[in-house]
Amino acid sequence: MQRMWEAASPNRDEIIRISSSEIIVRIREQFSRSVNTQLNYAEVKATDARIPHVQWTVRCTVSMLTQASVEQIEQEILNYVQAGLKSQLRIERLTVEITVEDVHGEVVGYTEVAT
């Protein structure tokens, strides 16, 4: 079952109804440009109690496809998540939890970034 959120529109003081899967589709579209990572899992949820929601947490698990450093991969992921969300939502606080795996599925990095 997908969760529906009442969120703030990025351009106006308008409330939109959006599903978690719609948000994740936007994030996946950003990842389609990557030659360094593959998005394996994404979860999104609002973390504020007020409506419209403007605070979000995104959990991502990605496979690292190149010899880039974990730090480079984490920055790329943060950029993709921000671009995907900001196209649909007004964001006042974003937390991204990033798990990076190698091509064999072994965890090589985990970080939590708040913006």
C-alpha cells in the first residue's frame, strides 16, 4: 500500500496530494543518468507533523558500479535525491540516509546527511 502525503508545492503556497511512489519515481529518474551507481531501494516519508509536509527523510540503498570513492558516490546520491524532490515538493529540511554496497552486495558505506 502506498502512502499519500499532503505536501507543499515547490512554486506556490499550494497543497498537493502525492504518493510515495510518485516521489520515488522522480528520484529514480535522476538515478537513470548515473554511470557510477544503481538505485536498489528507496523509501520516502514526511518527518514533520504539520500539513503541508515540508520535512522529509529518504532512505536509499545503491550499488557502486565504478571505482569512485564512497564519498563521491554519497554526494552524487544526495544531488539526485535533492533534484528529484525539489521538482515536486517544497523542502525545508531533508535527511538522506545512504547505504552504499559494492557490486557483490557488501555494505561499503553508510551515512546520514541533513540539509
